[in-house]
Amino acid sequence: MNSAPEPILSRAALAGHPLHPMMIHFPVAALIGLVGADAAYLYTDDPFWARAALWLAGVGAIGGWAASVAGLIDLLTVKRVRRLITAWGHALVAVMMLSLASMNWALRLGDEPGALVMPWGIGISLGTAAFIGLAAYLGGRLVYEHGVGVDTSED
């Protein structure tokens, strides 16, 4: 007798593999790397780091919004996911994080990418990183406590 709960499978999946968890790694890495690039720019005043930060902000924002589409499909089309408060909290935190990331990228677009790194860029980068941590925690709870996107059936 199997006591495992019925799996909550993803509707946004390829060959049974959920897209959202596959797509978030690069945007998260870019946005966390953005904190390091901002710190390197502030420490060295080398314009390379300001340009690198501009690209990291763009990759993080655009990639994050793309990954959010897959998550949104599951949130809106899978009834058992919609019923989870953790799923709504994860989505809300992710939207706040992506809004900050997009604003951070928009601030850096212009003739001189490093002009607003201090204080706005670094502050927004740190805030974005904090939201990433909270979104990751809630996403982990969805996977490990609720089995969202995980097939728990035994073959």
C-alpha cells in the first residue's frame, strides 16, 4: 500500500519535466552575480564591472520573467497548486523580486552604466537577492512539502 500523496504534476512541462524549475537557474545566478559585479565596480571603479552588471541585470530580469510564465501556467491551471497559500506567496514574492530586477536593469540602461550603481543599483541588487532567498525558500516548500512538480508514484 502506497501512502504517498497523489503527485501534483506540472502542466508546463517537457516529457514530464517541469519547465519552471529548469528555467530559473540562469536568472537567479545572474541576479546574485549582479551583487558581486556591483561590489567589484564600487571597489575598483573599473567600467568593465558596470557593463557586466548591466548585462547581468538584463539576463536576470528577462530570464526571470520568462521562467515566471511557466510557473504562472501551473499556478493558474493546476487546481491543487492554486489551493496552496505557499504557491501564492511564492508567486507574490517572485513578482516583487522581478519588478525590482527590472527597475534595476532600467536604471542601468543609458550612456554611463555605472552612474547609478551607488546607492540605487547596489541597494536594489541586495533587495533583489533577499527576495530571491525568500522565493527560493517558498519554492522549496512547494517541492519538498507539497510535491509540486514531483512524481511521487513508485514504478
